[in-house]
Amino acid sequence: MRKLVAGLVLGVLVGGSHAAFAQGTPADRVYLNIGFGVESGSTESADSKQYTLYDEPATTNAAASWTSGSLFGGGIDYRVVKNFTVGLSYHQETNTSESILTGTVPHPVFFNRSRTFDAKASGLYRKENATHISLGWIIPVTTKIDVLVSGGPSFFRLQQDVVSDVVIAERGGTFTEVVVAPAVVTQKRSATGFNVAADATYMLWQNDSIRLGAGGFIRYTSAKSNVRLLVSDVDTTIGGLQFGFGARIRF
């Protein structure tokens, strides 16, 4: 995926280079944007715990999968010289998931009569905040259309709910049903990654000092971290392929 997005951005840069030279240096100095979109991609986490209950071995397994979520964000780019820009942007992405819980529980009275359970912990919440620093190049396509290609480091703050343990109880006097109560905690992590992006803008209105427009973007950003589950630190991927649209302000 990283190579695909990098190739797309490179294609935009190469394909638009003739237009950039034809149009010359842009007149705008400051590029503001705000937008909404979707982050695609997925990451999975799973862990297993072995322990002793009623003087016999017991097991608990927890697995969760995180997929696409909605995002919003914004940024500012400043044209330093010619078509070269430096920028600072931010995005926040959120989604929810559930953890699938399975395991075995010994019988409280009889030996070697383990029972199994299957449960869910719903409503788990995951949020990523990221600040992106980027170097970019403005490609003027026409007087109203341009593309900003950029890339640089990204700094993430991850907040994720995980099942850290389960409490086992019995229901009924015959011990035929196992009651599972998951303990959910919030893990917080910081990570450093990268971003590469292309942002296309169409100007809708302008006067002598400001221009207003709309645009769309595609960005790939990624970092690695881990979260503590039942007993282990499990790797997790932050970021993904992002795309969306929003408002553009130039002056």
C-alpha cells in the first residue's frame, strides 16, 4: 500500500510538472484547508491467558479487529520560495469495534470436566490523533486548479480500549452456565511515523486579497506501536490510506 500511494503521488508530480513550469510560480503564500474523510485499512490484536481456577488449568482468549473509521482535520502550508512549501497539519480518526472472548473454565465440583465459553465485549473505542510536518511542491494546473504534493514525518497519539482480563462467575445451582464479565481498560501510546499526500484544489471565488475553493485529498500515513492486552504487548498499526474533501482558503 505504501508503494502504491507513493507511486500515485510521484505520478501526479511528474505528470503535472509541465503544467507547473507553464504556469510559473503561484501568487498565494498561505494555504489553509479543513476537511473530512475516511481512513481505510485494518489492524488486528489477539492474546491468550493461561491461569489456574478451582485447582485446574483455565484459558482465556481475546481477539479484536479494527477497520475503517471517519476522520476530520486541517492544516496550513506556507510557500517559502518558488513552488516549495512547508506545512503543518492535524487529523483525528475514530472507530469502534468488539473483542471476541473464548476460553475454558474447569468445573467447580468435578475434575476434568472443563466447560467452554464464548462472549463479546462490545463498544470498544479507538482514537488516533496525528500531527504531520511536511515539505511540499505546488503544481499549478490552470489558473483555478492546482495540486500540492507533500510528505514528511508524523507524530501519533493512540487511545484504544482493550480487554485486560475477564471475571468468571457461575449461574445456577448446577454449574451449567459460565458468566463472563470482561474488564475493559484504555491504553494510550505515542508513536512516530510518516506521511505522503496529494491535495487537489479548485478555486470557486476570489477578490484582490483572498481566494476560496474546494478540494479533495489522498494521503497515506503510518506508524507502529503496541497495546497491552491480557498478558502481552501486542503490535498494532496506526494510520492508513486516507481520502476526503473539504474547504480551501488562499491568500
